[in-house]
Amino acid sequence: MCFNTFLFIISLDCENQDTTDLCSILKAMFFLILNGVGIPGNSIILGVFTHIAFTERKLLPADVLVAHLSFVNLFLILTQGIPQTFSAFAYKDLYNTPFCQFLTFTSRVTRALSISLTFLLSIYQCITIAAASSRLSYLKPKLSECLWHLLVFFWLLDGSTTYASILYGSQIQNVTIQQFTINLGYCLVQFPSRAAYVNNGIMYLTRDLLFVILMAAASIYILVILYQHRKRVQGIHSRERLHGTSAEIRAAKTVVTLVTLFVIFFGVDNMIWVYTLTDSYVPRLLNDVRVLSSSMYAAVCPVIVIISNRKVNGSFCGVAFNISSLLRQMSQ
């Protein structure tokens, strides 16, 4: 939170001509770091699960969700982080209006899908760790059966609620920026009226808050289950019984961590979004902070997955070992 607050203060001072160069350097540095972490990280996870899908011919529902989340986060960084990096280096006129519409639409859809998939992953984990006598346990096979239907539903839902990027997206022009315009630095989203601007913002905010509330409730439920499990196994010394539940507990802790990161990063994003709805002119650097906050989740998420997921961690360590062995042999 302090880090994002610091960035927020910087964004307010960056309108001053004397600090423009410093802000551009900071912006470029932050986005280069995020791109350097997020693109390889999400690519590794996608590669691991693609390999598993081809070799084992089967992916668990949790694996499908994590792989899909990595795919979405990768595209979020490609369509949001890279253009922001170019704009920080003063490459602002690279895109025409159709390509701007594609970039803004894709980044908004993938951002919304990142939220939706994190929510779905938290709900799936709730069902997975629920007691056998719980009503939630009966939903586990049904969720597995309709998983792809849910993914298609979220793609359609998030795509249909980001229509403003297609309708109002445009290239940067050498004219005075009008009111009710979101300046991304590399493209513009120009709303025709205050009503369109505010209604679009309220729709985004309502959707995000709904997912945040549901994810928070799911995380609280997971934490309660983990606490009860810890009390239950304190007197158990059977390694076999503990081993059977360790994978589920580790996965549950990972999901809670991801949800916590989501609430922090997207919470800053949405707080700034609420502020922008109260003003007809939104400073560009303020939008940069919003974009940076949402991009941080897409970059940090694969790091958490690589560290905590045994399938990804094992494959990653195996590949790293093989590469180091190969380099050692070449150096001899």
C-alpha cells in the first residue's frame, strides 16, 4: 500500500514540466521490471501445463484455471505493459485508431478475466477443501463438468462489459484532449458525455466490487477450514493421513495469497478509478498508476504459482538443472 501511495504522490507532481523526465524514467523502469518478470513467468506456467496436457492427456480443473489465468495475465502484460513502456520512452504515435481499439479492448477484457478467474479459482478451492459432509462437496464433480462452460461465460461477460474500448478508443492526436477522456499515454478513450463516462465507470466498479466481496468471503471460508484442520490434526501422528491433505492445504494457502494480492493491487486500481469519476479531466500519470497496479498482479501472480505449485516448480527446477548442466558441459 505504501508503495502504491508513493506512486500516487509522484503522479500528482508529474504534471510539472520540471519533473516530467524523472516520472518518465520511473515509469519506464517499473514497467520494464514488470514485463521482465511477468512475461517469462506466465510463459513458463503455460509451457508446463501445455506439456502436461500433451503428455498426460489430462489436466485437473485447478490446473486448467491456473493455466488460463496465466494466459490472460500474459496477454494483459503484452497489451498493457509493453505499450506503457513504449510511451514512457516517448513513442506515443505508434498506433492508429483500430489498433488502439484492439489494445484497449484486449487489455480491459484480460484485466476483467484476471479478476473473474481468480474468483473462480477461489470458489473451486472452497469446494475442494470442504468437508465430505458439506453441501459444497456435492458441487465438486459438477464444477469439473461445467468448467469450460464457465470459462466461455466469463469471456462473454467480460467482453460484453468492455464495449467502451471499441466505441470510444482512438489514437493520440496533436490536439487538446477533451473532457471525459482517459489518456493511457499511447492511446485515448474519449467518452462523448459525462453520462457515458460515469455510467461506464460505475459498471466496471460494480462488477469488480462484486467479485472482491465474493472472493473475500471465499478466502475467509478457506481460512476457517484451514484453522479447523490444523486443530484436528494436532494430535494425529499418521504421516499417511497428513500427506493426503497436504496438497489441498498448500493449494488453499496459494489461493488465499493470490486473493490477498488481488485485493491490494486491484483495490488501489479501483480507488483511483472512483476518484477519476469525480473529475472531468484525468491526469495521464494518474492513469499510469492505475495501469501499474493492475499490471503488478499479472506479474506477481506467476511468481507465487511457480513457488507454490509442485508441478510447475518441479518442471521449472528440472529445466533449470538441465540448462545449468548443459552450460557446465559446454564450458569444460
